[in-house]
Amino acid sequence: MPINSWRVMWLIAVYDCPVTTSEQRAAYTRFRKCLLQLDFVQHQFSVYAKHCPTMAIAQSLIQQLEPAVPEGAHVAFFLMTDKQYGMTREFFGRTSTKKRPSAPRQIELF
């Protein structure tokens, strides 16, 4: 089956973690590092995105991340096709330093 922009997925992780105690901050840091180790890119504070070549890979990533969710946290994973992600509109103020993540620079083999 050929790859197209309706089958390639973006996995968006959105979370809110309590950080009032040192243990909660440590759990938050572990979760954030787990996202970064799986090559998620920070889109905004508590919003990370990753380009996935298939839905199966995106679902596998969710299963890998589920055990790392800190206690008391609220985490949502949004799945959207590359075509849907390409239709999003973003606006940046004059002093913005972040830009929207682009497609991966390396070839993904699967």
C-alpha cells in the first residue's frame, strides 16, 4: 500500500502534571525525558509532537508512554493524519522563537 498524507500520522502529546512536590517534579521530568528519547519535538509547553509513518507505530508509541505517565497527571494523545496536520494554521507574535516542526530530516524505514 503506497504511503500518502492520509496514512502518515502525527502523534500529539498534551499533558498537565502536578509539580508541587519534589517527587512530582521528578516524575514530570522523567515523563518529559521519555518523550524526548522517543524523538518527540516540543511544540509548546506541555505539547509535544512526533511524525509517525503509520498508525501502528503511533499506537505503539502510546503503549510505550502509558507506563511513564506520572501519577495524578492528565495526558492526552491526539492522532492526526499528515494531511490534517498540514491544514492547521498557526500564528506567532513578533518575538516568537519557535517554529512548527517539519517532517523528519532523515528517511524513516519500516
